[in-house]
Amino acid sequence: MLPRSYEDQTCSIAGSLALIGDRWTLLVLRDVFLRLSRFDEIQRDLGIARNVLSDRLGRLVSAGVLERRVYQRRPARSEYRLTDKGRDLWPVLVSLLQWGDRYVYGGRPPLVLRHRDCGGELTAWRACAACGAQLGPRDVEARPGPAASPALRAKLAS
């Protein structure tokens, strides 16, 4: 495994990559933004090994990106919620999603983010294309796009 640090780099991008740039971390964050909050939900959705998911969640909690909340005592069960620091990653994920829509999926996105209030699509400026409102993660809902797989359609329907 490659080291997680870029000690010889004095660079905010390198520092950010040290925290969120490894395999699975951005997908874990994507799932939490899509309102999956429990370990088993995230593990099932990603098909990630439990020890790897535990590591990623632990690092995100330690870094203050997620917070862990106990929702059941016996057996002990927790859920993971975004902190303000975590919610500030939303523009990063939206930009990656929109870049992938354009360059990986040729303009046929698997998932479309729409304004909860009016149904308008999210623009590159994180505004509603229909009403012009500036949008944040709580203002949008994910809907299947033209390239959505049956599994993604089922996931978004539940």
C-alpha cells in the first residue's frame, strides 16, 4: 500500500488527498451524502470489506468529517453523520459527479441531483436551473438519470 502522506509537499491538495484521496473514502462520503448512515447500509451498498470500511469511517471521524452517534446500546450500533467540515466537501463531490457525467458517461448521467422544492436540476454553480436558488446538500435529492443501472434505480427508490 502506498503511504497516505505527502510529507515533502506543502500543498493543500496533497493534504486533502492524504485524508480523502484513497480508495473507498470518497464513495463512503457519497453514500453518507445520499443518506446512508449505518455501517451495514454503507457496507452493503459498496461491497467493501468490513475492516476497510471500519478504517475509513474511523479516519473520517478522527478528522472531524463525520461524527459517530450511537442509536442502539445492545448490541452496540452506531450511525455516521456529516459534520460541518464534512458538509463542506459537498462541492467537491458534486464537481466530481458532474465531471464524470460529462467525460465518463458522455452526458448521460447515472444520477441526477434535483432541487427538492421545484425539481430543477443542479447546475455546475450549485444553483437550481429552474428557480435560480443556491443549493446545498440538504436542498437536493438524488434521482435516477438516463444511465442509471437497475441497482441504482432500486437504491434510489428505497
